[in-house]
Amino acid sequence: MADNIRVAQRYESRLGLDESLLTAVTLPIDSSIKALVLKPTLIGDPDRINDLLIHAQQYNLQVTISACFESPIALNQLRALAQHWQQQTQLNIALGLDTQQAFTEDIQHRIISTRAQLEAYLKKAKRLW
């Protein structure tokens, strides 16, 4: 991460931290860092996500909630979490949840309300890649 910051400083560019947030014990503070790209399903720890949101507030960083390759069900949950975090923190949170294109139309728009429906849905799910 230090190398990226040096390059950004040298060329007067801006950085958004993403997967580097998974392993960083302490977050660097530098004027070249303008955004945090959070992948909640990779981060996994709600306390860590909360710490990152607080850091973003303190240093006026843009926050984007991003997906790895989640299903439409998980993408909807990420949207709901982003909305909750935006209300909780007053941050303007952007969404980077464009993995839905990899799923069939049937999977994208199905409403599932019971466990049996979910199990049946998952059995029929088709990957497009």
C-alpha cells in the first residue's frame, strides 16, 4: 500500500483502497486517498466495516459498497446494508453491484419467501460463465 501512495503522490493522482482493506492493520492517512471500496462479503466482520465507515467519516472519504460475485439475493442484501449504513453514518454511499449480469433473467427477478423456495431456486440456478 505504501508503494501505491508514493506513486499517487508522485503523479498527483488519487487512490481508492479496496482489497488492501482486508489485511491492513492500520489504515494509512494520506491526501491521495479519496475513497474506500468496501466488499462486505469479503471483509466479513461487522465491527471492521463499522471501523472503516468511521474512518471514512473522519477523513471525508467516498465510500462504495462493492460486490465480489454475489447472487442477486446477496446483492439485494448489500443494497439494504448500504442504505442502512448511509442512514447511520450520513455518508453518501455509492453502489458497485454490477455482477447481476452474470445471472439468468429467471434468477435475477425471482421472489423467494420460504426456505423451500430458496432451496429449489438454488438447485435450478445456472451460471453463465
